Amino acid sequence: MNERVRDVAAKKSTKSLSFEEGLSRLENIAEQMEKGEVPLEELLKLYEEGIKLSEELTQKLNAAEGRMLEVRAAANGLPVLTPTDVVKQENMLDQLNEMGDEA
């Protein structure tokens, strides 16, 4: 990404960024910080922006997960909303990771 595009993306309100734009900006921030060529004050600003972006992207992912529901027939034949298989798999992976962290 060239400097001009990067600056425009940085100045754009993070709330108005699409998920993909936010993720790209977060990757750009990480690259700048990893280079170690950024003055301390700018490094702190990038860190704060990265934390904010990370939180916002997590919220967007959680919202998308909440929308990933299927309508299925319950035992009584009535329709019910259930998590899709993708959501179930993610939840199982989260549980396995938590179990591994506790060990």
C-alpha cells in the first residue's frame, strides 16, 4: 500500500471502515511497529489505534457470528433458530483452546 492510500485509510473513521479495510489497516499498523523505525510518540498512537481497531473488528466478527443462524425444524415440527455448523465448530475450538490454557 502506498503512503497516500495508507494515510487516507488511517484518517478515515475506524467505525466507517469495512471489516476488510480495518483488517488491512491493522496489518499495516503491525508492519510499521515491527520495523522499529517509528518514533516513540507515533508508536504509541499506532498501538492505541491498533487496539481500537482490534476491538472493533472483534465486535464485527461477533455480530456476524450472531447472524449465522439457520431455521430448522424442532422435534415438535415448529421452526427454531439454531447456530450453523460453522458457529458450532468455532465454539468447540474455543472450548478446546480454553481447556488447553487451563492445563
